[in-house]
Amino acid sequence: MHGNGRRGLGLMIRLALLAVGLGALLLIGLMLYVTVREKNVPAANPKDTQAMIVLGAQVRADGSLSVQLQWRLDKALEMYGVHPQPMVVCGSKGIDEPVAEARAMHDYLIANGVPESDILMDESSFNTRENLANARRLLPEEVSRVLIVTSDYHLPRALALAADTGFDASGVGSPIKAEYWLKNHFREGLAWVKYWLQGWGILS
């Protein structure tokens, strides 16, 4: 290989390594951002809210709740015990789910003592933005102060989207399994990028 060719190849390799390094730093920065945001969510008092919005997670193929979804619902039940109020449960039926997440959540809450009259179901939303937009349509217009219940890493972005939807929102987070920490925070970092791009009008 001629000298110019070697230099050109070396430059390409260095640029590729630089791009990989910058990408890794960006992802680490995003995950750190998610972690800091979740650790600094203000404490919420369910007695100050008019309704609760519980965001869905996976329903297993056998119809049972994933651990993440059960922990969200258990946190919602804890908050309901402090201050009973209407609850909107959100989540559609994924291709690998036997029922809509909202339906499974509805059944779990009823089995644990929540009156059906206090549960509203959104069975058509596929993401957090749709969850909150549909919850806004289901709740009476005069309801503005809501308590968002979701997993801890997801809560800050859910609160940002709730504010965009017109809610005066506070929230409580449920824990996640330690072995899913990396995957969940990685995906949530990318979700924040999508949120910012949508806010800037770059994505619809």
C-alpha cells in the first residue's frame, strides 16, 4: 500500500474510533442524566391530587403481570390506601400480550380491593405520550392535579409529558429489578432524546 493510502486508512480508523468514543460518552451522559433526574423527583402527597394515572408495562404471554407492572400497581395501591381517588390505568395490547395492559391492571386492582367505579381504562395507547393524552380525555375537565405512578427511571419523563398535556402532575416511582437497570436506563436515555427532538419540532 502506498504511503498516502496508509495515511488515509489510518485517518479513517482514528475517525471511526473517535466516533465510537463520542457515542459511548453520549450514552453514558444520557444514562447519568436519567439517574440524576430520577433521584431528584420531588416527594408527592396523594392527598394533594384529584386522580391517579398508572402507566402500563408488560403482561406475560400466560396473562400474568411482569414484575415491573406488578410493582407499579402495588405502589398505586399504596397511594390509593393513603387517599382513595379515581385511577386511570394505561396500556394497549402488544403483539406478545394476551390482553391489553390496562385490562390486566384493572383486574389486579379490583382483586386487591379497588372499587371498579374508581378505575378508568385506556386500552388504546402505545407509548407514554399517548397514555397521558388519553388519560386527559378520560378524566373530567376540572381534574388537573394528578399523581403519576410508574417505574422510578421512567417517572421524570412521564412528569414532563404530563405537564405538556396540561396536567399539574406529581409522581411516585416503583423500583425495578437490579438486572434490568442498565437496559432500562439505556432505553430511557434514548427516549429523552426523542422527547427533545419532538419538542424542537424535528420529530413528529
